[in-house]
Amino acid sequence: MTTKKTTKKTTKHPGGRPSKYKDEYVEQARKLCMLGATDKDMANFFGTSEQTLNSWKEKHPEFLESLRLSKAEHDNKHVVRSLLERATGYSHPDTHISNFQGEITVTPITKHYPPDPTSMIFWLKNRQSQDWKDKHEIGTDPDAPIEVHINFPKES
């Protein structure tokens, strides 16, 4: 009598908990990034850790791309514009509220902010680094001899 040996196909289970990731997180993360959220903020929003968020970036390229593009868009829209305004100076409408002898006065004004030298330097070092970097390389041959001249004061 012949017995038929059956083998069970087993698929290896990756182990661990099932992922909490959902496809709708791509759009939610995009919106959070556009508001300036950090990875820590997003992890809190999704009720997970930053480590898990990083895992989602690796396993879901569309999630990573959404974060990358929306963070860059936010930076260009807000941070770069703000740095440029600080570097070049800017004005904006405001309201001055005063109280003189019990009478409150509300006056529309324009506030002016002069250019900020530190912002100018930062902007130029990043946008025109070839002309504004701190370290300039004189020669290209690291083995070239360096000539040093020392002038001693003459004795009287």
C-alpha cells in the first residue's frame, strides 16, 4: 500500500502587529506638512512613533513622496519668502491701539522692518556661494610648497 505524502505550503508570516498604515494617510500627511508639521507632529497625529513613521516612508513610496514634496512646497512658500523679506526689509499694515486719559484710540499704521545683515549673509552664502563663501581655496595642488616671508623690524 502506498501512502501519499502531502506537504503543506507554508508562507512565512512577517511577525509583529499588522500595520496601522492606511492609504488615506498620504493626503493627511500632505496637509499636515503644508501646515508646517514635523515628523514628530505627524507621528502624534497618527498615534504612532517616529520610528513607525519612518518605516511607513520605507514601505510606502507614495507616502514618502507626499511628505517630501509638501515639506518642500511649505518651505518655499513660507520659510524662503520670510528669509528673503528679512534680508531685504519689508513693511506690513498693522494697528496701533492706545489709551490716553481713558479714551481708546485705534490707528491703522504701516510697520517697517529694515534689512537684516545676518539674513543677507545667510541668503548670499546659499544663493551665491561661489562669491560669498567664507573659505576660499587659493591653489589646487595640495603638495605645492608654501612660501612664507617674515619681516622683522629693523633695529635702530
